[in-house]
Amino acid sequence: MSTEAEVQSSETTRHDTPAGNARAWLVLLLAGAFEIGYAVSVGGSEGFTVVGWSVSAVVFFLLTLFALSVALKSIDVGIGYAVWAGIGSIGAAILGSILFDEQLTVLRAVWLAVIIGGVVWLKLADSPKLAESSTAEA
């Protein structure tokens, strides 16, 4: 049998408090930073043949998955994953151009800006004020 506290806990929404939601978004940003580290490390590992880069890739991989899983306790999976992947993509493209002399053309920069806009829009869509106004309109 379930206790009343367990039932109430399972019935709460994923966004219990604004502070908890803000912490989850900060952890998601951290997970995105770790994802950038992972992507850059994989690029530098040259097919996991360079030991230092390979070890770095494994460490960043574990850190990014852990931080992402913590963030997804409070953020919807689809939104959180999209933001995480967007941060990783943008960061890897920028650092790849700096560290590995990869070309960052104007066209690529435009599409990275589209990704940034999408990530910001997803964050705004997750805000409590926007959710309240959408509910009030419906």
C-alpha cells in the first residue's frame, strides 16, 4: 500500500518551485558545458588513439550524462534533451573552429544562430508565466 505522502509526491508536477526549476536549468547548462567538453575531446582523440583526449572524452561523457539525468528530473525530457544537444552543437562548432582549424562559415554561423534562437525559445516556453498565460487563453 502507498502512503499518503507517496501518493502526493507522485502527483506533483515536475516544476515544483521556481527555485527548483532554476536549479534544474543551471544543471542543464552545466550538462551542456560537459557535452561541449566531450565533443571536443572526441574530436581531439583521433579515433580514441590519443590517450589524453580519450580519457578526457570518457570523463566528460560520464559527467554530461550524470548532469543531464539530474536536470531531467525537473525539466521535460524533450525540452531538456533539445537544449542540451543545442548547447553541445554550438559549443563544439565554435571550439572546433578554434582548436582544430575547422571552418566556421557565415552560413554555418547563421544556422548556429537558429539553434541558439530555438534553445532560447524552448527555455521561454518552459517559463511559468508563459504556461499560465497559455492556460488562461485555453
